[in-house]
Amino acid sequence: MSAVELTRLQGWFQNAVVRPSLLSEHIESAELHVLPSKTLTPSERVEIYADAYLARLVEVLTSDYAAVSALAGCGVFHELARRYLAAHPSKSFTLSVLGRHFPDWIAGADGIERRELLADVARVELAITRTFDAPRENALRPADMAALPPEVLADPRPRLIAALELLDLRHGANAIVRALRNDEDLPSLDPTRTYTLVWRKDDVVWRRDLAPAAFALLDALAGRSSLADAIAAAERAHTGAAADLADLVPRWIGEWSEDGLFAAME
């Protein structure tokens, strides 16, 4: 067998394994290149490899989306995972990005019971994965914040760490994920708008639900607004007294500094 022929054979076998939906198109090639066993045809032997490959990918998605799997049920989740993989086959050398489109796929797919709820739970779990894998960088410590020069403090423009995501959700998905991961009683599954911060500190991923004004403030900072403009965004989202917000903003900034959310103050 020549090198060209070997390359073609390897390409055929890879396609038959990683794209099992196309296996029927390669039955003739299976008959040419694979010997039958006592009980299996050539194409059936190839299908074993294709099924094992797909099962491994479903296993990865089950690990990344354990809360979605628990909420949907194992059988339903495996069906969803296989449908997702048909629409988004693995194309990367690393499996860490395999499920990056899963929440959006759930949100747009037909025939999924409690679709919006599952999509929100998936968004929380995806944020956990992405923040864990985000680039490492040093965060400003509270002492660093206190030592900033007056010209920076006069009109600061905070830059947030890369390992941070903000989620505007239709359900209490963060509480649901926490309950499922800790084997606790589930909170209400009814729709309720929540705002969740996910970030990494010292190689640990943390999550916290935020008040609407706190979310608006942090979201504006994530969009590279100045602190003054971010506070204005918080004022528009705040439903209480303005005096209360004047006390809350410094407290939030202090908490976020302790949490290591600020990479720089520019």
C-alpha cells in the first residue's frame, strides 16, 4: 500500500468513526478494507468504534454539565448530548471546548422539556468551565488599591480579570447548580430573573448572585466604562433610595477587591 493510499484509508476510517451519521456512505469501503468476524459484518465492526467514540464525547459533556444531566435525567441528557454532537461535532484537539455551544444549542433546539431552565443551568456550568480555563493574571490586592496615585483615583477606569463572567438569567440557576452539586433540596424551578457573578481566585471558581444594581455596575466595568459611568448605570438599575446606593457602592468595590476581581486601575 502506497503512502497516498494509506492516507486515504486513514481519512476514511476517521470519518467513519468521528462522523457516524455518514457511516452508511462508507459501507462499501468497510467491505473493502475491514474483514468480517464470525458474528459481525465489516460495517458493524466499524460501528463499534464509532459508538465508543460517541460514548466518550457524551461522557465529557455529562461531566461538564453534571447539573443539567441531573435535572434532565440521565437518559434524556444522553439523547440531548447526541443531538448536540450531531450539530456540533468535535473539531478540536482538546475536549475542553466540546460543550462551548451547548447552552445556546439547548436554548434554540426543539422538543426539549423545560428548555429555558436547562439552558440557564447550562450557562452557569459553562461559565464555571470557562473561568477555570481563562488566562492567569495577577489581581490588585486591597493594599494595591489603597496605594494608587491620586490622579488615577480621580477618574478610575478599573480593568477586570479575564477569569470572570457575568450572567443575566431567567431562573435561579446558580442556586439550582449549587443544590444539585451538593445533593441538597432543589430551590424553586419557576422563572425568576437573577444575576450571577462567576470568577476564579487562587485556582478556585467562585459564584455569587448579585443585586441588579451591583450587576449593572460590574457589567459596565466589564465593558470598560469608567467608574463614574458604571455608577451611573448602577443608579439606573437601583430600585431603592439613592442614599442606600451611596453606601453600597464602596462596599461592593471593597468586596470585589478582596475577591481579586480587579486586574488594574487605569
